[in-house]
Amino acid sequence: MKNIKIVGLDLKWFLIIVLIVVACCALNVLPTGMVGAFLFLMIFGALLNVIGNITPFVKTFLGGGAIVCIFGGAALTYWNIIPAEVTENCTAFMKSAGFLDFYISALITGSILGMNRKLLIKAAIRYLPCIIGAVAAALGLVALVGNFFGMNAGESVAYIGIPIMGGGMGAGAVPIANVFEGALGIPSETILSRLVPAVALGNAFAIVFGGLLNRLGKAFPKLSGNGQLVISKDASLKEEKKELNVSGIENYAVGVIISTAFFSFGSLISSLVKMLGADIHPYAWMIISVAVVKCLGLIPERYEDDAALWYNFVSKNWTAALMLGIGIAYTDMGQIIEAFSPMYLVLVLVVIIGAVTGSALIGRLVGFYPIEAAITAGLCMANMGGTGDVAVLMAANRMELMPFAQISSRLGGAFIILMASIIIPLFF
């Protein structure tokens, strides 16, 4: 017990702080604004994250701590377990105070700038068609099957297909919900409540299919590279491990500036393009600008390292807090309960089948082993980002494919956000 640490704190000190926060909530004296909201989200987000990561079935099939944070936060709010003042403060912190945008800007900027440029450029040429094949097959199939259940094709794609293929919560469903809000005029929390069940179930099915594809590869060896994606064994497509060039605390400050500057640049371009009649979300322009800068090498490598350093800090320390905030501010438990039905389960399953089929077929055409292509470009598009990647690759017994899984989670999810920014205003 002495060796247990939660969010960097020894268990004893963590529990002391938990008691302080509980007492403040009970007496309604938890500070308002950023101080109280940040403390509450970090402490209870970390606690729920630990619970999710040690609960056997949840950690294996449902995404672990992320799911528990989201649904735990939604349940705490839905059943009024936490005071209304705390809920309102956390909601304001997530929305009007901009914590969500702050997190996402660090996530997108740092993850892309932190990638190996050679891998980014060369893998994209052959790998992106696999992602596109997975997305096209998944969305096309769910639109077709949705019609048989009496669901409009557009709704099937928007509320089931897109969120599953969107790369998880923080960099997927949440920004997608914001894109929908801007295009449809519907509050993002209402939209997110419809997206969360699809993301959670899609992640669970993706993990199960990882194990099934592993068995399929053993039964039909010609379909599998046993962890090797490229049939030609092109060495240039291997990830190169690189130590970040860090000299001091100021590196974090540079990372903050770069990530928020890219977000601001995306907002600038979005506003200029909107004047011309096209309404594309700032996230999409931020993604495009970061990818272009990375591929062309337009900023010094030390600044790329600073952005990656800041991304690592944010993703490691604030993800659980963000997930809990999403549960409190954006997730309506009542709507989630209403969403579950046999039809819903079938449509989620159809999305996963489409992702696997499309990526495997295109992967074979571009020179990839179908099993490995289906796992990385298919299932790792349909899971919940980083935690989902680990779970899927563990189930498939192919952890060496992590670099390509990360491309799916980072760039594939970004592609879905970009696509949603373009097609939602056109079809809704």
C-alpha cells in the first residue's frame, strides 16, 4: 500500500486531499472558478480512472478508466450525487473557460509534431488509403443497414459511424460534437450524449475483433504478417524512437504557446473562410496547418520537441480530469440509457465489420498484410484512441504495430474531424 501512487501522490496524501474536497463539497465551500473545478476534476478523475483500470471486465473490454470517468461523471450528475454548484462550476470550466479547447490544442499539435516526419510522409502515401477504405466501408455499411431498421442513413452515419471511427473521446467524439453544434445549432452536450454510447460499444467490439483476427491469422497464415504490416518489409516505414530535446522548464512554456498559437491560427483561417461562405471548424484548420508544418519542416525541431513535451504532460496528467469533465458537462445519462437497443448494438457491430473489411481489402492492394491492415487501419480507427490501441493490439498479440496504431488514432481521428466539418453542413 505504501508504494501505491495516484496522480503522482502517495495513497495516504491522495486520500487526505479527497477528504478535503468531499468536505468542501458537503459544506458548499469548494472554490469557484478554475481552482475548485480543476481540483475536483483532477482528484476524482484520477480516482475513477484507477477504478476503471483495475476492474477486470471494464479494463479488458470497455476501455478502462476513460469509460468509468465519463459514465461516472454522468451518473454523479444525473442522480445529483454531487452538489449542483460543483456541477455548474465544472461545466463552466469545461465550456466557457475553454479547458476543453486548451486540452485538444495540446493533443493535436503535440501528437503530430512529435511524430517521425519520414514515417508520417512515407506511411501516409500507402497507409492513408487503408484508413479511407476502412472509413468508407464502415460508413457505407452502417448507412445501408440503418435503412433496414428504419433509421435515416444520415443519422446512422452521423451518430454511430462517425463517432466510432473518430479516434476516441478527447480527440474524437468531443471535437466532433463541437463541429455538429456549429453546423446544426444543437447543444454539443445533447449531441455528445448520442455519440458516447457508440464510442464505448465500438471500442468494446474492436477489442473483441482484435482477438478474432489473431485467430484468423493463425488459421490462414497467408493473410498475416505475424506483426509485420508491409509485405515488402520497407525499413523506412519503421518508427524511430527519439529522445525529446529538453533543457528546462521553459520548454513547457514554449509548448503551451505553440499549441495555443496553432489553435488560434485555425480559428483565424476558419473565420476568414466563413466570410467566403464555407463553415469549417477551427479544429480542422489546426490539424491541416500542423500536418503541413510538420511535413515541410517549417519550424525548428526544438520547438516540435517542446510541443510534444507539452502534449505528453497534458495527456498523462489531465486526461482523466478531462474525461470526468466530459461526463459532467457533456454527457446526459438519461439519453444514454434511452439509446441502448438491439438495433443500436447491431449498427455498432456493422461499423466494426465495415472498418475491418475495408481496411483489409485496400491494405492488400497497397502491399500490406490484410490481418495487420485490418487491425491497425481498421480496429485502431474504431477504438478509443491510445488506451484502445493498447487493448486491441494486446488482444491481437501484435504490440509491435503500435506506431501504425498511433497513426490511425492521431491522423485517422483528425481525418474524421475534418470530414465531419465538411459533410455535416452539406447533408444536415
